[in-house]
Amino acid sequence: MKFISWNVNGLRAVCGKGFSDIFVGLDADFVCLQETKLQSGQIDLEFPGYTSYWNYADKKGYSGTVIYSRHTPLSVTYGIGVDEFDHEGRVVTLETDDFYLVNVYTPNSQDGLKRLDWRMRWEDAFRAYVCSLTEQKGVIICGDMNVAHEEIDLKNPAANHFNAGFSDEERAKFSDLLASGFCDSWRSRHPDEVKYSWWSYRMAARERNVGWRIDYFLVSENFAHRISGTEIHNGIFGSDHCPVELVIG
């Protein structure tokens, strides 16, 4: 079973850059997108054999997540059940017979870490949410989690030490999430490999491969034995992020 996660940085924009062909070519069971930047009814984008499940932000042109699924879920949940965090369209969860799939677009702490306090509260609430799911069955978390966990996960760690996405606080919260019972699937299979999933649009960062790995598949420890493959598709363009992949057996 194949999973794809991709922050498309505006779904309408990426549709003009070959998205439909990329979608079909990836041939996944589940395709999870973040930062769709849409409201309900703003796009008609369906694919044969898939059903889509959308979560929209209250604010127009902001955030938003969707899961395209070839499999009919037992249940669908939007948000994490905490009102403070459930107005930005950041989470969609599908329940299947043996796992939950959680598509997440983690808040950015923004320049000067001005939203860091809110982000820290989000992290605690999100961790509590996904940990409650692991009490029932396996959990797969995917999405743009807006943090490079270790120095290997970005090109210039020293220069970014106190910047959003590589602050001590954000990295510690990611460590807390892993310690609560999750495996970073790609890093577990590629412990020493340097590969990125996001590049700034500035200063030809992608051409120079000055990037960050901030897009993940995390798998709960009670389901990690099912991991059979992982990939970062850094040859696929259309967004400032590239798709990442998980295969479970």
C-alpha cells in the first residue's frame, strides 16, 4: 500500500504545472496534500477511483489539507478536537480497518518566532491527539511538519539555529512526539543520507540544493513493522516542496 504526502503551496497553482499527470504517475493508494489554499467549491479536481476529503481554513487562501483515497474509510475526522486549533484546516484523519492516517500541516512559527508560543500549544495538543489514536490501532502521520529535526536535515544548520523550523523549541517538540511512540520512517531507513523536501524560492536554493527536510511520514511503533519502503521525490517539481512517499506491506 502506497502513500504520498505533498505540500503543494496552492493547489490551483500546481494544477498549472502538471499536477494531474504527476498524481496519476505516482499511482498511490492515498495522496495527502497540504497548503491547498482553497475554500469549498473553488476547484473541481477529482480522479477516477479516488474519493477526496477536504479540510478548509476559515481564512481565504490559507492553509488547508485534503486526502485522496482509493479506499473507503471507516470514519473521517477534521481537526484535532480543540477549537483553538481547528479553524485553519490543518488536519484530516481517515480511519481504516488497521490504521489511522493523519494528514497534517503544522503551523509555521513565522519570522522572529512570533507565533512560537501558539505553535508550542499546538504541538502538545496534536501529540495528545495522535497518541490517543495509537491506543486503538496503528497510526501513520504525514505532512509538512515545519521542522528540520536534526542538523543533517537542512543545509545550513548553524545559520538557522534560531529561525522558524530549526529552533531548539520546535526540535524538542518533535523529539517529544517521536519519544511518545513514533518512528521517522525515512530516517529509520536512511540514517546517514542527506536529502531535502523543501527549498526556498529565493537565491536559486533548489538549483543549489540548499534545502530542508520538513515533510515526513511518522509511523507509530505498534505499526512500524509494516514499513517496506520510503522515498523523497526531489525530482518532482511544481511546488517549493517535493512529494514524499511511504510504502507499507
